[in-house]
Amino acid sequence: MTPTTVVKKLRTMSLLLLVAWTGQAQTVKAGAGAYRLDTQGTDNEVPPAPMRTEALLKSAAQTNQWYSALIFSAQPEVLYAQPLTVRAAAGGLELALPRKEVVPTVRKDTEIHYPHRDPILIAPEAFVPGPAKLAKASDWAIDIAFAKDADRMTATVAHGSPFATFRVSRGGYRITLPDAGVRVHVTEDPRVLALKVKGRVYALFGPAGVVWEQSAERQWLARLPAGRDYLSAAALPDEQPATLRLFLRHAYAFLQDTRVTWRYDAAASSVETTFQATTQVMEGTEGTPLLGLYPHQWYGNASLEGRTLPGFESLRGAIRLLPAATFKTTATYAGFVPWWPAVHDPTRLAELRELLDSDRRNARRMMLENGTGPYWQGKGLQRIAQVMSVAEQQGDLETRDQLLKLLKGRIESWFSGESRKTYFRYAQKLGTVVSYPEEYFSVEQVNDHHFHYGYWIRTMAEIALRDPAWAAKERWGAMTDLLVADIATTRRGGSDYPFLRAFDPYEGHSWASGIGLGPFGNNQESSSEAVNAWAGLILWGEATGDKALRDLGVWLYTTEIQSIQHYYFDLAHQVLPPEYLNTEVSMLFGGKYAHNTWWTDEPRQIKGINLLPLTTASLYLGKDPAFVKKSLAELPAQTATHATTGRRADPPDLWQDIFAKYLALADPAAALAQWKRWGAVELGDTRTHALHWLLSLQRMGPPDFSVTADTTLYSVFRRADGARTYLAYNAGTTPITVTFSDGVRLTVPSRALAQKAP
């Protein structure tokens, strides 16, 4: 499908729903729930985003993107476009081609940095530019405007593009170099100024009739002919004449728009993504841009065979060049089911019952054990929902009903809008839903919304599959739709929410920081919590019959996993350099990779943050069993190194449930032997769910990614003896027959899980 507005019905909710006034409080009804338009007491306000043009100020703020730092600060940070870095400076736009730096750490490992160094500065020659503002944002390109009174310079920068293009209201351009440059290929074309400076090659392409004048050792002027206001600048991967000729052919195809569309083919369990660029030809007849493709786009892509050209080494691995306005990627959607069936191991069944009884008794406390805001409450809700699923499948319907009632009560207390302490708010100032009490700068910096709300959406979907009337839009579903709209609106340029707030369609993963400030650009730590959010969209779409939302969720889920497997885990060995000493990345930035967390450098949490929450939607973590074992084998040495600093994990077996569950995706027997019944449990997990997970994989075997199905909610597992278990869930109201790609067929009743097991 073409991504029309999945949540179109929500985009004017804040204007159309009933507004109820109580004193100075402003509350908007949403079904049986309500959200506020104001803050309570000393609760934080969202940040202003003033650095946008007047036209863009009418739209929701573009938070959580690779360029978001631009709109929040008059002194913006570096933007990592890959392969270029750019920074809006006082005098114009800095442009650089970063290089790898290997940085040792106190953890006795390394970080890989690609910092913004030794840029060239491109500025208007006839006037002093005004402060930089975001003037336009398409799906992977932006326009930056430097305006002062009637004077204006506009620069266009895009993900993957080796070019930045410029328009100026009057006069020509001044190019300032970081050091004396050497001109190369002087006679190639009079429009071209190619310079080698500090080991990098830059080329500037002016209009016909341009006069290049060196005004100082480190400064050049572009004198433009009348009626010609444009300039194209590029970093080149080398100084070969053929490379310059290639870039010259495409230098005058200026990007005007970039757009991504997606299509989920449920019958084939595949996801197709189309990237389309629109250009304006400034000179000549060549309208084809030169796009730069990331590894997750070109690796294994048969449709690009023989079409890409060598390009740049970057933080994301090799960026290959494609002379084309459009290209496609195709990925397999591997599927998942909302929960797994009962286990009947007679040697462990009594133990599972005891743990289930203990978790039932402690469920109210376990629902909120650490923080008090939307993140920890969301984790607590999903934690108990997982126990509820185990109870139901094991036939303990009394416990299922008790936990279901508990979940509904807690959600209603938050969704009702009646509390002055725990409430959701729509902040019209930015176009975002925030929640209080604030956690991890989710209001003050608009951080982590997809992490936080993903837990809520997934829990609401699990309830909706059991009680659709309670979760209907007329009751508590409308508040869930509000959270969906905040993180997954597909309408572009709306005033209510930005397009796919946290998701970067071109890099293929999410960004966690709302304001994106920092010398290395935006970042994301817990990739697994992003996946959890997109799994929640799939389930909520299935539970409510919203096919467009389901398809969007499948695309986000599949694409994020692809990027994780390249840029966090490097399963194809195309990204991480040999100097990087860890198996995986735990913190991904625009300009660096790190093996750390925001809150601790304790090794167990560094490794675990990109695993949790381990749910039925986490099977992708077992894609490469050898990688799983290699990653876990690093922990003892990392823990010993950490202990030399005088610090240790507290308790020593911190998150042992997470690591046992992770190992079970590769070696279920070893994982079950490793797990400790009374060992430490991560606060988004439970002993009940951990043991059920381990016993399930011991029975079924690890996930089998070689078999797909013609339905959305499915999973396949394969034991060492070759026997497969097939699972499928039907969220609809009539029975379905599911056909797996190996020919196995399975009839699935309405709102039920079915299995075919050996």
C-alpha cells in the first residue's frame, strides 16, 4: 500500500473533541478517557523549537530526527547526513567528509568516531547571513535557510548524498578552506572548482559563466553570471578524473523532494520499500541524482545488482553510489504471535505453577517497582500482561482474569485524566503527547516516546484481543490511538504530529533524543525497545482491524530489525571495523558507536539494554545463533575488567533472566541449565515468563527463519532433530487457514492461537 494517513482520524482530535473546563484546567475527552492541554503545578513544559521558518512553524515540530538539533538551538550542533557532516555556522554552512577515529575508553575497549573536522565553509559573498532555520523537511532531505531581511541563502542536504546544493538571493559565494588547498583537474570544466585540502577532495560546481577567483590562500569566490543563483558542492571519494566526471554529470540535479513508501505483502510475508527522489535540473539535461545507499539498502539487494558504484567508507559502513531517482528494497517479515502455548513438562510444571502463584500475589507491587512515570509504568503493565498470557495458556483462567482486571484498573487511572500526578497531555506548542510524572527528559527534551508508549500500546493490544469492547474507541481505545498518533502518524506536514516522529526512513532505525543535541548527533540506545513499539502497532492494528496501521507496524518492525542486524550487531560483517573490540554496539549515534549506556558502564546492563524486553516479538535476536553465543561469552571478561575499577554489578547476577532467555534462542538446553529460579529478574520481566519462555524453546527449539506464512501473526521453530512447531494467531472474528511456505496448513479459530507440533 501507499502510506496514506494511518491515523488520519486522530489528526484533528485536539480540535474536534469536547473540551471540558474545570477552573484553569483544560481537559479533552477521548472515549472514556481524557488528556490535558495544560500542565499541573511545577510539571515541565516541552521545549520551544523556534529555529524554523514561518511556514514550518505552522506544522508540528520535527523532533527525534537526525536534523532535529537545528530547530531547537540558535547555535546548532553538527548534523550527520552520511557520508557528509554539516553544521550551520554563524557565517554559513560548514561541510566536511569525516574520517574514522578509534578512541580508547576507560572500559579498556574502543569507540569508533567520525567527527566533524576541518570543514569547508560556504557562505554568501554579498551579505552576512542570518541565523540558520529549518525551511523544509522531506523524508530524507532538508532545506536550511539563512535569511536576513530580504537576503537569503538556502542549502539542501540529504541522507546518503555526497552533495549539498545552494541558492542565494543576490551576489555569489565565498568558500573558505580549513587550510591551503591544491586545485586539481583545472581544465576539466570551467564551471568546476576541485580542491584537495587536508587529504580530502571537494568539488564545487557553479553555473555556466561562473568565474572562480582565489581571493586569499584559503578562500575562493564564485562570481555568478546574471540570473544564475545556484551552486552545488560535493565531497569526492577520491581524486580520479573519472570520479569528478561522474559527479559533474549529476551535480545539477538538485533534490526537491524525497519520499518513502512501503507495501506489505502478507501472502508472501515480504515488505517492499520504495525510495523516490524528485529533482530540479538547474543546468543541462541530466535530472538523475547521485544517491548514496547504506549497507542495509544495498547488501543482498538483487534489484541493485550491477547498478551501484563504489563510494565512501562511513560510520555505517560502505555507502555505495547509485545514479538513479528511485530504488527499492525487499525484506522478509519474520512474524510473531502475541503469546506462546502452554508447556506440559512434568518435571517443571509444579515449579511453573509456584512461580505463577507468586507473581500473581505480587502483581500489584511488580507493576510499578522502580520509577513512577510512563516508562516504568508501561514496563510494569507489559510485565504483568506477559504473566497473564502464561496463566491463560496454562489453563489458570482465574489468575488470567485477576491480572486482566488489575491491568485495566491501572490503565484507567492513567487514561481517565482525573489525576493531577499521573496524566497524559497534548502539547500543542510542539505537536506531541507527553506524560507526567516525567521520566528521562521525555517532556523537557521529548525523548524516548516510542520506547515509553510502545509498552502501553502492546499491553492495550493484549487486552483488546481478550476484551475488544473495553478497548473500543468509544471507551479506552481512543487514548491508545492518541499514543499511536504521537509515534506513528503517516501524514506529512500536519500541525498535530510530525511524520513518523522517531523513525528515520533512510537510515532504517529510530532516534531516541527529541532535540538531538550533542557533538555526535542524535542517538538511540535500546533498539530492542523500538522493536517492541512497532510490534505493539502490529498487534493493535490486528486487534482493532486497522489494516493500514498493521501494515505500517510490519514495515517499521521489519526495517528496524534490518538496521539493528547491520548497525548494532553487524551480522553481515559490513559495518564495524576491526579496531572495534566488542561484538555489538549498544549506543548508536550519528557520528559514533559506543559500548556503554546513559546511566551505567556496568557490562551486564550495557549488553542487555539492546535485548530487553524479551517477548514473543524478539525472535530476531536469534537470527545468528553463533553470534548469540559469542556475545554472551564476552560477559565474564568484561565483568572482570569492570571489577578492577572497584565496582560490580548489584546483584552479581543482574538480569540473569534476560541472558538466559537470549541464550535460549540459540541453545535452549544450555539456557535452561543456566537460569536460576531465585536469581535476579529484570524489572520488565518475571520469573513466570522467564521459565515459560525457556521451557517453550526447549520443547519447540530455536526460531526457524527459513519458513514464512501467509498471515501476519505466526512463528516457526525447529528442534535439533529437524521437527518443526508451527504457531499462528487469528485476531479476526472468523476462522482462517494459514499456509506456511513449506506447504504446512493450519486452521486457526477466531481470536485464538493454534499450533502444529511434533
